[in-house]
Amino acid sequence: MLTYFGLLAAALAIMGPVQRRALSLFVPRWLLPASIVVALAFLILRDTPLGIPPPLGLRLDLVTYLLTLGAFLLPVSAAFVAWVLWFDAKLSSRNLPQLEAFLQTALREGKFDEVDRVLGRNRGRLARIPSGAATVLFNSRLVHQMVSSQSFVHLELLSQRPLMESLENRLQAVETVVREILMAGASPLQSAVVEKYEGIEHLQYTDSERSLIAATFENPHWYHDTNAHYPLIITAINRIESGELDTLYNQPDENYVATQGVSKRATCALYLAIKTEVIAIGSAVDESVEEDFYISDLWQILTKIYSHSKYGAVLAKGGLYAPHTPYTYLMNEIASDFEDLTGRAVQMSVQRNQGIPEDSKPSMTGVTLVRMWCLSIWKLMSEPNRINPDHLDQIVERYFRFMFALGWQTSEVLYAGESALNLNAWRDIFLKELEDCVNHPKQEHFAVLHRVFKNLDWGKPFVSDGYNWLQTKLDPNFFP
């Protein structure tokens, strides 16, 4: 018994404060003391000269043996049960009130391995977590430490709607978690973006990461209800406004735009924020979910990048093959994303009207996408020396080519093997948004449009038909 006491005391002494708190969280405090008391009682009973014969006619030596064996097995069994309870780490109504103290201890000590283990084993049991424990659980320092150690259990917890809805300030919790994951670089968000848009060769997008992203950022209802767009745009805007990127991101960087090897953009919080929003909006378009998904975020990021972008005379030389700076690459990507998302929205509208594709009309999301796309190209044309002129012309030309295809060559927009006579409702939305923009043109707008219209692909009949139609709609000064 003295040896047992010594081993037990040594084990408790070796444990840190977090481990001791975890032990008290899952192991009833009476278990080990009660087993020791009973074992001592067995030993005292065995050796006390009571002069009373054993009950049930048992032999004295047998009773002595059983009391001795019980005095040994009871504390050992209690220690084993305590280990099983600690290892199982099951939270229940009995110990949930103590969870806050456990988390506070982990914060004070800066030790989070045990927190990760406990949360990981109770993902489905935290819906009833007390408000105080929930506040500590999503403490920014705790989230930062967990994400830094490549544990994304907080995002897993937020993907569970009962738990998310039980939080007193779920928007703050989502903001904290998304911001930390975005700044971490290597994360399920990075894997989702790289898998779709390249940036790291041979990166494995695991099934667990895929499931987590599908339950969160690719779930339009979760994305809308949690306001998850907010930390994405705020992180991106803050990075740009800080000015810390201006020097590097206004210089050509082949590694940033590379499609092979490990590209710098794969760990760029700005790029990851943009593409995460695109993935979320794309899922909403594909599922025909009509909510306000803040598509304007992409336009705001583009305008902020534009205000910090500088493309000098030296970099302006070289035509379409001139090197991209990270800033010009990101602006081109956002414009391309608007084109891709709009194409998917057109496709979904056609699928909803299989009987008469020509009657397909833009949804609310579709109209917003066209508006933001048009505002983006109009902004990019507004000042000189912000973007390579040839790159700019290519971006602007894609808007008009898309609009002309909607009216005269829908196979250019729809998926392979599909066609419609026309999609005039969509074409007219493109024109309406353009008309709203051209009300207040600058001289630079005229210069860019003249260059673009001169270099259209006149070998395509739908381009010439669309151009002739557009001349009847806009002020002649916009045409060369």
C-alpha cells in the first residue's frame, strides 16, 4: 500500500496543471480515495484479532487470502478505471460545468494538446456547452495556438449547427476562427483553393479536409448564416491597406504566378481570401441558393488592389507576354472569376428552363455578378499606369465577347454540346450595367475602349453582329 501511495503521488507530481485538471474533469474525485479506504479496511479486518470464526464456514486461510487479494486489486482496478475514464474523455452533464476551468488552465499554461484531444473526442457533445466555456473555447489566443499546431477542431465545431447556434456571439467566433485559418497558410482552405486553382504540386486534399470545407465554405446556408465572408474581406483589405505588400507586389514575380512547383500565392492570405469567396459564391450559384452572398466583396478587393497597383513604363512593354506583378495577377484573377461565376449562373438559368432556354432570365445572384464584373472592368480602365495596357485590354475584351456570345453564339458560353437560339435577357443585363457605368466616362475610358474595339476578333460572326448592335445602344464617342 505504501508503494501504491508513492507511485500515485509521483504520477500526480509529474503531471502538469492541464493534465491534473483534465484528470479531475473526467475522473470522479471519490474513486481513488474510496478504493484506498476500502483496501485499508480489508487489511485491518484481516489482521485484527477478533476471535470470530469466518462466515459461511469458510476456512480462515481462504478468507485471509481473499482479503489480501482484494486489498491489492481494489486500488489497482480503481487506477485502471481512472485511466479509462481519462482516455475516453467523455463530457457529460456531470462535468460540462467544469470545462471552463479546464480551458482557462490551458490558456494560462499555454498547453493545448490536451484541449485538442478533449475537443476531438467530444465533437458531437458540445451543443450544450455552457456560455462561459464557449466564450473561452473561442478565445482568440486559444484558437491561434490550436490552428498554429495544425488543429482545425474549431472549424469542425462551427460546422455543427446546434453548437454554432448555441454560441452567444457566433459571428465573433466565426470571425476569429476564419481569420486564424486564413493567416495560417497551410490549412483545409489552402488545400481547397490549391486543388481547384493550382499553386502547389502534389498537395493532398484529404477526405477529411474535403468534408470539412463541404460542410462550411461550400455550404451556402452555413456561409450566409455565419457571415463568414466578413473575416475574408477584412483580412484582405487590411493586408492591402497596410502597404506592406506594395513593394513586393508591384514587382514581377514568376514564382507568384507559377502553375508548377510551390507558388508563393498558395500561402498568400490575400489570394486565399479571394479564392475562398469565389468557391463559396460558386457553390451558391451551382445550388441555385438565392441569398446575399456579398459578391461586392470581390469588387471592393479589386478596387483596393487597383489603388495600390503601379505599373511603370518599363513593365508596360512586352505585350500580352509582359510579366505579371502579383497585384496585376490578382486583378486579372478577380475579373476571370467574375467571368467564370457568371458563366455558371447562365448555365443554371438554362437548366431551370429546359423547355425554352431562350426564356432563361438572370437570377438575383446572376444580376449582381454581371454588375460587379462591369464595375470591375470600368474601374480598371479609369487610370493609366495601374495595369499593363495589353493585359487590361484582354480583361475588358472578355466582357464584351461574353455579352456578344449571349445574343449571337450561345455555345461560346454554355457547356459543350448545349446551345440556345439566344439569351437576350442575359445580354440585356450586360448592356444595362454597361450603360449605368458609361454615364460618367473619363478620357482614359475612351482610350481603352477604342483600343479594345479595334482589336476585336472580327473573324467571329457573333463578334461583328454584337458590335454592330452595341453601336446602336451607346454614345458614338465610345467607338473608334
